[in-house]
Amino acid sequence: MTVAPGAAGPLHVAAGDGGWTYVWQHRRKPHLHPVATPAGLVLTRVEPPDHPWQRGVWFVIKFVDGDNFWEEGGPDGWGVQRHELPPQLVDGVVEGELVWIRPDRTTVAIRERRLLRHVDLGDDAYAVDWDVTLRAPRDAVFDRSPFNGLWGGYSGLAFRGREEWRDTRLLLDDGEPQDRVASQRSRWCDLSGPVGGTPAGGVCVLDHPGNPSHPVPFYATCRAGAGYGDGWANTLYPAFLWDGPLRLVAAEPLRFRYRMVVHDGLWDAKSCAAAWDAFATTA
């Protein structure tokens, strides 16, 4: 693993020929992109024409007291996330403080402590641990769009994959390959497949047992079209608000922990379960 710090620009952590980059200074949402497997296969996509607010891997609540922090460009405006100071990158760990600013561009809705930790898992896999703690200056209500049969229900951690990443499949802890999940509770969800005829790669999102709504309802898609333009859709959300809104009491912490394993090849249920077992014991 090599680390390239930069006070003004994105922060990059390398792993083999791949690795991940944290674009912390984005004017709307900090995010990870590119995210590549150890063999160098880039999996993520940013700002596609069909959903320009989707950027690689990101974390945000859709609605905070009715203010939209997910989509951008609506008539009522949208919230943004900003690092107050450049985050620190030390030994593969990014740590920083964010504010979630309401559409008025003045009022702070949420304060967030964000920690992203690189975890070496050998020659053919690594992980990025997301450790997010949210606090609200005053009581707040988190919510999502109700699922309408095609879309909705998502909020929190989010992943958007490349359109060239075709013939992918989803795998949850029931062991049955699927191309769409809306929704199904699982300890983990793996998205794997080839990219443009190259060897396969994938990402496996693990839900920590201490998280809200564990085991989380996953909402995910990997198929052509499916409301995501003409390319192949690869989306993955641990949708912790699927069953309804959540009230956050002022100053009380709300913590989320996820491990995103980025791997070469196609993972089976045994590999995913072993990765989850290792993650579930972390503090």
C-alpha cells in the first residue's frame, strides 16, 4: 500500500495496481472515485447523465427535515456536504469533520465525523471501512422516498458502478444470484462481474451488526437500462431507512459502520461470509 497525501487535492490510497481516491473537496458531495480492484479494474462511475448526483461511493441521507441532500437541481434547492478543514490522511486512514448545509447555504443540519480506513486483505482484495458518526444541532428527522415499485427507499451509503461493467450479478447471504433486490435483509451484498471482456472484479458491502436496521435491507440493481440510461446499471445501497423515517435527538450520536471489500474475480457466498465474520468482530 502506498499513500499520497495532498492538502488541497484528492487523497489517494494505492493497493496493487488499483486503490481508491477520496475527492474530499467537491463542492456538493465528497466521494470516492476512482475505486479500482488490486488488478487495476476501475469499478466506479461519477455524474452519469441519467443521475448526475451519483458519484462513485458516497454517504448522505436523502431527506433531513424534508430538505433534499440526495438529488441536485430541484426547484426547492438541495443540501450540500463540506469538509470544514482538509481531512487528515495518515497510514491509510482518512479522518475529517463535515457539515451538512441546508439549501439556504447557511444553516447546518448535521455535523459528521467521517473516518475511512484502508484494510489490506492480501494480493487480490482490500477494503475501505466507512465509520460515520452523525450529530444534529437540534432534533432532526431522517427520511427517504417511499418505494414506488421501481425506485425509492434508499438513503445512507451508496455505490454507482461503471456502465461497461456488464453481466454483473448480486449475491446476498441467502446464496442466490440476483439482478435486482428491492429490498432484502442481508448481512452483506456482493456485486461482481467482468468489465468489457477483462477479468472480473467486484465490491462486497458488509453491514456491521451494530448498525441501525441490521441486517440492513439492501436495494440494488445490476441489469441493462432499469431506469439508468442505456448502459448497464450497477447500483448498491444498504437502505437503512427502508421501513420508515428515523428521529435523531439533538447532540446524540448516530454511528454507521460498513466495510466495502474491493476484490478481483467473482466472489462466492463462502468468501463473502468469511469477510463479514472478520468485520463483525471489529470494535
